[in-house]
Amino acid sequence: MRKLNFELPIILLTLLLFYLFFSRDIIQTFSENARMVEANNVDEALHLDIVKNSIEDPNYTIVFSNYGHLYFNLSIILLKLISLFTFISEKTIILTLRIIPLCFEYLTAALLFIFIRKHINQISAYIAIIIIAIYTFIAHDYAIISHPDMLQMFFITGSLIALYKFYIRHSIKWLILAGCLSGLAFACKYSGIFIFILVPILVMIQLNKKENVHSLLISDCYGTWSHILTIVFFIVFSLLASPKIIARLITTDGVIDNPTMLRMLETLRFVSLGCVVIFILIYIIKWKFQQTRIIHTLWVNFYHLLITSYLFLISFVIAFFITSPASFIGFNFISGILYESHHTASGHVFQESSTLITWIGFLFSKPFFGIFLTTILFSRLAFIIYYFIRYRKNIMSVPETLFWGWTVLYIGFLAVRINMARMRYLLPVIPSIIVITAITWSQIFFWLNHQTKLIYKILLMIFCVITIADVSYSTHSLFEFQNYLLGKAVRNPSIMAGEWIKENISPEQQILADHFTYIPPEYLNVNFHYYATNDSLKLTDPDVVLTNFRIRYAFADSNAVDTYVHGSELFTKRFNYYRGLDHGESGYHLVSDFKEVKIYMKSDIL
């Protein structure tokens, strides 16, 4: 009789209870209505508005291009099912939008545990589950708010695992699955496209090891047609990548004013034409020397690389199209990518810059892995580099090689291209780093444990003591983080200001407010603003003005004018706006101060 194994269901149930315990109260904070959501997180308020408008629209239209629509479409489907049983309120919408990322963080943790347990070892699986549960606070933070990052993280992890299966089993179905999962990640946010870079690298490693991979190839006819199709694609792309044509697709006025975008389009056209020449030369060489054994082998390998890349991309595009079809209307996803590329390369409020050290520093911080685990990670990297230089040999296992490849690729992109350093941009590499760190920890433990000398036994004890101490410290920090998130809703300055408004201001009065400020929903005469100026005061003529530190702080120092991303003219206007309110020069006087939120009222009303 087969013995029942309850280990996996017990671990997954324990993990589920952990996520429920951590998030059950936090997930309900700032959720009563859209105005309450707005006071805490403007992105959440935007998502709520997008989903609410889509549900009310008979065609379920989604007007948004900053990233894909899979997250919104999934939310809409769930809400339509919920509507069969109960009324859909704003609170129902925001809770649904928050629960979905939480579920996907849990699924990512479960997927990692199952994968490591099956393909690496049991100890590494347990270490990985501890890391993802009580470290990586940044992941927990984005799992309890409305954001598609956790969905993207899950699909990227799944795509990497599918690529690993493709590598070891040489089966096209795993390559297609990897493409689909990468497309689903792209339909959440746009980082999924980077997975494609790993495909030719994996294929070349397979071919270099002379493994039995040519069974994946079909006849020479398919290879020839894929070659011709590639040439046609690059010719068409070089023609369509004209700034005039692209402008008609992604702008309303048919004009691209951004010089960076124009340079990028010209570069893409040049690269496309170069690829046309290269592929034609490759075909001529094959035709002239196809009887030569070496040329034939290279040709077969080239076809294999080409066909696998095509299969991945086709499955990628199909998955993206099915789950985010509205992104293709007017090629909105292209304008979204270009906007995010320019936005993150310059800065959000002020011009920013970052280096590789910036991103590595994030890994050492408490919201990620802390000093101990990150030291283990980089000690492994140093050992890999040393061993390769000394012995010209790769000591990494296949899964470790794959996850290292993704980590180095993605952090390298962040270091080269992204100047707006934000911790959340590292979320796609968290699962990879967890796998690598868990493998390294278990390797250190097993190596020390198998040594017979006393010094190694002492080192093993020290290693275990440091591990236990670090886990205990991180667990304590996790509870502190949980209390911090819960405390944000208690005695919150924005909420207190909203209560003051409710007690002292009539709903008929006109209000001008910075975003992140709570105004009770019964107040309809409200203008929320990111870029309020004295012109805004003249235009709206409000009776009451509210400013929030989260917006106002940027204009406290006039010396920052030259680095403001929206130009010195707007900065000066905004600086004068807040200065005028503070000094009573705008016809308004301070009536209540909640530190972060200040309330001003017209002088003639007082």
C-alpha cells in the first residue's frame, strides 16, 4: 500500500494561513470608498476608477496604456461573478483589486516551493519558503495593494521554470508554455519581454553541448521559410518604423515631439535594415556552401535557433493579445512602453540618476533580503566567477544558471536604463534571487556538515546561529512592518483633515485639494490636483484649499527648479502657489494644520 505524503499540503496550508494572518486586517484599510482610497494611494484610486467605468460600460472598455490589461480584465471577470450574488460597491471593487495580487504572491511562493523541492532538494525548498515569507517586505507591501506586479512576478517565475523544463526535456510544449507565460507577464506589466533574450542563449547552450535537440527541428523547408519570413519581417518593420507612421498610431495629433523617441525609432530602422543585410548574406553563404559539412551543421543550428525563437514569440503574442486585446487598439501598448521608458529614464518629479550600486544597495536593505542573505548571494557569485577564471568551468546547475541569467540580465537593464530608482522595479527578480540564495545556503550547510575537522564544525555552528538570529530579527521586523501598515490608518492626517472638513465646511462650498487628501464623498464640488498653481485658484475660485506634504514637499526649496522634470516655469508657479498660501498672500489663511495636511480658507469667509 502506497504511503500517503502530507508534507506538501501541510506546507501549502501553513503558507496560506500565514498570508491570511498577515493581510486580513491590512487589506481592509482605506477601502470604504474611492475618496478614502485616494487619500492613501492614487494608483489604487486610478485602478478603481478604471474597473468601475469598465463594469458600467456595456462594451467593458478600458482606457489605459501605461501597462497591460490582464489584471483589470481578471478583476472585471471576478466582479461580474460577484455581482450575481451581491451589489458591487466601491469597497467591493478595491478589495477585489487587492485580493488578486495577494493570491498571486501566494501562488508564486507555492510554485517556488514545489519547483525547488522537486528539482533541487528539500532543504533548499524550506529555506526558500522562509525567505519569501518573512523577508522581502516589499513583495508583501505590493501584494496587499492594487497593483499588477505580483501577477507579473508569478508569470515570470512560471516562464523561467517552463524554460528550464524545455532545456532538460527538449520538448516544444515547454517552450510554447514559456512563451505564453511570458506573454501573460507582459499583459500585466512590460518586463515579460526580457524573458525572450534567454531563449536563444539556452538554445545555444543546448547546441554547444551537442545534446539531442535537433528532434525539435522540422525539415529544411521550414527552416528556409522561417529565414525568408525573418527577412520580410525586418523589411516591413524598417518601413513601418517611420516617425510619421508611428506618430499616427500612438499620438492624437500625428506628431512626435520627443527627441529621444525619434532617435530610438531611427536606430530601430537602422538595425532592422542591418538585419536584412545579415540574413541575406547568411542565406547566400548557405546556398553556396551547403554541401560543406561545417556549413550544413551551422545552418541546421541556425534554423533551430530561429524556429525556437519564432515559436516563443508567436505564443507570447497570442497570450498577450487574448488577455489584453484593448492594448492593441491604436497600438496603445507601444505608447505605454515609450512613456514608461522615458518616465523611468528621467525621473518622477525631479531628474534622477542611479547606478548598479543603487540597485545592489536595495538588495541589502530590510525590505528585500537584508545583509546576511545578500552576502550569501554575492559570495556565491564571487565563487562562481573565481572558479570559472581559475578552472574555465561552470559549476552552476542548470536551474541556478537560468535564474542567475535572468537576475543579471534584469538588474543590468535597470542599471543601464532606469534612473528612477524604486525598490518595486526589483520585484521581477525576487523569485530568482530566492532560488539562488536557498541553493547557496544549503550548499554551505551540507559542505560544512560533511567536513571532519573541528574548525569546520565550529564554523557550521556559527553559520547556523547567525541564520537563526537573522530569521528571528526578520520575523520581528515583519511584525513591526505589519503594525506600521495598520498604524497608517489610525490617526492619519488626511483622514483627520477630512473629518475636520465634515464638521466645519458645508458640502456646497468649493474645494481645491492636492491628491492624497481625503474629502468625504458627499462633497461634490471638489477639484483634486497634482499641479495646482495660482492660476488654479483664479479658475476654480475655491472657498477652501487643502495641501498635502506628499505633493507640497517638492516645492519647498527654490534651488530645485533646474531639476524639475516638468520645466522651470511650472516649478516657479507651483513654488509661488504654496508660498502664497503659507504667507497669506493668495487671499487664503491657514485655519487648521494636521502637519502633513494643511487647510486654508478664503479670508473674506473667515
